[in-house]
Amino acid sequence: MHIAIIGAGAAGCFCAINLKRQCPDLNISIYEAGRKALAKVAITGGGRCNLTNTFKQVSDLKQVYPRGDKLMKRALMRFSEKDLCNWFEGEGVKLVAQEDECIFPASQDAMQIVNTLLGNIHRLGIALQTSHKVTQIEHSKDGRYRLRFQNEAQGEIQADYVVVCSGGHPTKKGFEMFSSLDLQVIAPLPSLFTLNIAGNWHQTLMGTVVENASVMIAGTKFKSHGALLLTHWGMSGPAILKLTSYAARHLAEQNYRGNLLINWFGTSSEIEIKQELSTFMRDYPARQVTNEYPRHLSSRHWHYLITKSNISETQRWGTINSKEFNRLVTTLTADPYMVTGKCPFKEEFVTCGGVALSNININTLEAKKHPGLFLAGEVLDVDAVTGGFNLQAAWSTGYIISQEIALRLQADSTPHM
């Protein structure tokens, strides 16, 4: 019995380890296109490995999984973030949760996660073949599968079960291995990226961070909030990355153009902001507007917003008239910027798209029309915002497949009365 796992990322390695532990005599091979296994895990979280999240701030999975939330709801019931933490702690990896609920190894070193997984693969006798790019998966009439490699000298292999954990791909060409199978592939698109913003404000505000801002795409329902970073090319930070994840397909359809509206007071309403500004007018009528201001904004940022509202920097709070007051409120709550393009989030490139979830049984992750073919991780049309959620999807789906195959093999080996 041969199990072929395509892709030595988080999902593939985790699936292989857990399957081998349940079925020690099983012949499992992992085929990785790149030269190294777990390359993406090694750089995630800036090299510290944000391997999951506590989910304590998540009231609805749709908040963190723009695509695949229903699948992930079922997956997390079978293998949750707590199960994952217990698994790694059982391997001797101490974990720590940050204030933002992201979970890292206490060592702050992604290589501890990589080495823990590779150590298990080696000890369990799982074959790991790097530089083996699978270009074709064929479903034979006998029910088995044939895998062909890009390097013809590597020949081809037969497998009883195939688990595809090849990750996301920037173009549909990356899914050509499925060309002989009856699977629908949704065209992949970038889903985590920063935004290029028009204007000459970059040099003035470059490096500014607003810890809690709300951003939305004008004329749509797409919005998010969180820390916002102003850069020399435009805008970045968690607020922007979440927004581009939610609006990935819309932004692609608009050729990455549109109008961005920013509330510099986060989720505060216009009424709440008016009340706060009114206290400055009441308490500091003789002071200049540039000397007394909301302290969650930097001095240079406030100067910029005052100027943008056509209010003089020498003006005093007590002299602001109703028109000036309303212009300032509008700037603070719905500050417009023109999006002129995107920048890739290079370190942790994530795509939306992949094998359509309608093609699989979302309980078992097996292809409906191809028994014995399973798919895990980002090769599916499942993706998440930053914060450890994409890796949790990989761990959970890889684990579930290991359970499903093991149960099937154990059932087949049970004598029938």
C-alpha cells in the first residue's frame, strides 16, 4: 500500500507524520517540487513562525477565512488550535500567545517547528523526495493513481492514495497536474498585498503607524480595521492586508484601482468623534489646534489632517466654525485616497482560488469523483487573513486526511464475520 503526498509544506508533512503514527507499516512518500521541505513555514511570521491563533477575538470564522469558512468550521471541530498546541507541546515545543492572540514558539525561531517536523519524518521512516515536481496525476481504471514528474528521468510512480498539499499558485498553470481529472479549478489571485496610493503625502507621513484605523473600499461592503502603516509607496499593515484578503476578487476585477476611505479613529462613529472634538473646543478654546489633539495620532499626522481639512495650523480651537468643524470630522472619519495598484506581500504570499470546494466532500476532504484522492491546505479554495489562520488551515486539513485514510485502511484490514 503506497500513499503519495504531493507537497512538503505544513499540510503535507503534518499529514504524513500523523498517518504514519497510526499505520506504522504504511509506505508513505512525500514529493516536493522545491529543493527544501517546509520552506514557507521557515519564513512565516518573519522567521518566527506564527503557527496558529487563539481565535479568542474571532466571533465569526468569515472574519478570518474569506473563502472556506464553512469547511474550516468543520475542520476546527476535529482538529482545533488547542489540539495543535497540545501536539507541538507534546513534542517539546513551548508556545507563547502574543497580545494580538497570535501563537509562536517561545524560542521565536521558525526552525524549531521545521526541525520538529523533519525530525519526525526521519525517525518514522517517511520517504521525502525534494526536487520532484509532479506535473500529472492520472486516475487509472484499477482505481490507483499514476504520478508523472517534470524530470522524466525520475520516471513515474503508482499510488493507492494521493494527498495533494502543493499549496497555492499565482497562476492557473500551477494546477495543470489536475488536467486529466474531473476537478474544477477556480482561477487563483493574490489575496494578501499592500496598496499603492496616489498623492504627494508619502514623504510627509512615511513610517507613520496608526494602531487602530478602519479602512473600506468606497461603494462596496468591504472593510476592515486594525493597525495601519503608511509607507513610501502607499499603505500596509494588518488593516490593509485584511481588506485586500476580503476584497481580493473585487480588486482584481477593478484592475487594482479604486477609492479607499479611512476612519483614523478606528471603529468610532461620527457622533463619537464629534463629541471628542467638542471637548477640545470647550476645554482648550485659546489653544492652537496643532497643540491639543487626539494623542493616538502623531503630531505630524495631525498637522497633515488639519491642513487637508483647510484649517490653519495657527487657528485656535475656540475659533473653529461649523463648516470647518464638519470638514475636519469628515477628514477624520472618511479620509479618501486613490488606490493605483498593488504590491505583493512577498514573505508570505497567499492566493485565493484553487480547487473548488464543491469538488470535495468537506467532511473528509476527498474528491467526490476520485476516491482515494484527498486535498489539503491552500491548494483548495480556502485562504485566510494574517495571524496564523492560514497555517491552522494547513494543520487541520492535513490532520483530518491522515485520520480518514487511517480509518479506511483499518476498516479494510478488519476481518469480516
